[in-house]
Amino acid sequence: MNKTLLALGTSLFLSASLATAMPTSNLEIDVEPMDGGAWVKVTKEGHPLAGVKVNDEYTTPESGRVFVRVHSESASSAEFVATTADNQKVSTHAFIPRQ
């Protein structure tokens, strides 16, 4: 029992240490679903980012906002992944409606 508690305590300590040691990029992604796609805006510390690849197919302009088409015949959930030039990534899922 003591060995189990010791292992659990050690595991929790290491997990907490790793969580605080991981750097944060302050990269954010905001998705506004529309029929057949979504407006995706990428920001860092509240400022729009230009030149960010979204789903490896679209690139954000100076406004940081780009329309991403979702290639699906019916309404579905889609993943949106934004990747900066220095390979920082942020992602989210959104439900995309179809009319």
C-alpha cells in the first residue's frame, strides 16, 4: 500500500512539474462556423497573425482571418489546425452545418 501511494505521489509530482515546465505560445485559434466551412482567426497575445497555415491548405492574411472550406456532403465536426512558420501549432474542433 505504501509503495502504491509513493508511486502515485511521485507520478503526480512529475506530472505537475512537466505541466509547469512546458512553454506556452499564447497562440489562439477562433472558429466561426458557416455553411460549408468556417472563418478561422489566429492570434498571438491578442494580435492577428499573418502567414499562418490552416489545415495545410489555407494561409492567413494580415487580418489573421481566413475562410476554410470543409469538404463534406453533410453537417459534421471538423478539426482546424493552425501552424506558424516556426512550427507552433494550435487546434480546435467545430461543428460545421450544411443547409
